Amino acid sequence: MAFAMAVALHLVALYFLTARQVDIHLASEQQPGATTISVSLVAAPPVPMAAPVAQTVAAVPPRAEPQRHAKATKVLATHRDSKATTAQQARAPQTVPTSPAPVTKQVMPPVSSPAALPSALSTAQAAAAHPDDGKLMSLPKVIGASSLNQLGCRIPRPTYPARARRLGESGVVRLRIRIAVDGHLADVQVVQSSGFPDLDTEAVHAVSAGSCEPYRENGVATAVTAEQPVAFDLDP
């Protein structure tokens, strides 16, 4: 718009600068010697129209926007339900709880009177104190040293361990032995140790190799148990 106004003002200025004066003489034909009237008309020559100046506007290339890499959306695993799932659950019809089934009352048997309880307890205690003899395990009878001597036991003399003799070890080992119905010595165990493993082991080995006459009660052979000491002395 400003450019067009500047061109128009430029053309008007050229018009006033290049205008020429044209003289026109008018003569009266009625009387000789009449006064001549001179009229000057100012006529402007045709002004060539200036060709419109075409403005060349350089095409501005479109600005290239930097490419933005789409960030990968991290999906976090969670145990919470999504909003859609929560909404579906909220819209889900609620189950109307059914009335519970009638509870059948169990009738408990009448409790016995407190006076009857002591008698029942005393009966149970008596049964525990005196169980049926037919259900008891038959255990060997324990005999003393005098009864053991009457059985004529034949027990080999234990060998003194060489290492124990070299180290000066001595002591008495007390053993519990079981005499079977046939007089065989079995289940030999250390009741009191001598304090030296070599002496204890040799005592058990020697007694286990012995034998006795069967122990009899009323003419019937019976298994019995007894204790037998075994002494290890460096000065016999």
C-alpha cells in the first residue's frame, strides 16, 4: 500500500514539472479592430504510465523443525486395577447376600455332677497304677553279686591295652550284663567308665566273650541282669 502511494505522488510531480502552455487566440468577426482575447490553456502532455514494478519476493524455505524422537512410554507393572477395570467393577451388579442357612443347635449331653468326677478319676488312676499283667514286657531279673557267683561264670581275663600301659592308665570299669536263658552274656553296657576309652573298650570285649550257667527259679531258666566290675591295675 505504501509503495502504491509513493508511485502516485511521483507521477503527480512529473505532471507539474513537464506541463506546457498552449496559446489560443480568439478573434471577433463583428467589428474590425476588435480586441483580441488571448486565452492560455495549460494542457499536460500524455504521461506514459510507468509499468508497475513487480516485487520479487524470495521464497523463504520452510523452516525445518528438528525431529523429536518419541520417548518410549514406560509401562510399570502394578497389581492395582486400571481405571477401566475399576469402573467396570463399580458398574457390576452387586450380589445380594443370601440369608444364611439356619444353624442347627447341637444338644450337648448332660454333664455329670461334680461328685461323680472324683470316683471316675480314681478309677482311671488305679487302672494306670495297676495295668494288666498280660500286657507287660518281661524284663530280666536283677541279681546281686552273690547270686552271680553261684552261676559259675567263665569270663576271660581282659588284655591290658599296650597304649594304656605305656601311658600309665588304670582304673575300674563297671559293666551291666544280661544273662540269657541259655547262659550267654549279651547286651554288655558301661555303667561307670574308668576314664580311659581303651580300658572301657577292652572290658566290654572281654565280658562279651564269657558265659554263665542259666539262672533258674523253681527249676525254670530265666533271663537276669547283673553288674560286673572289671579292674585294670598296672601292679598285679
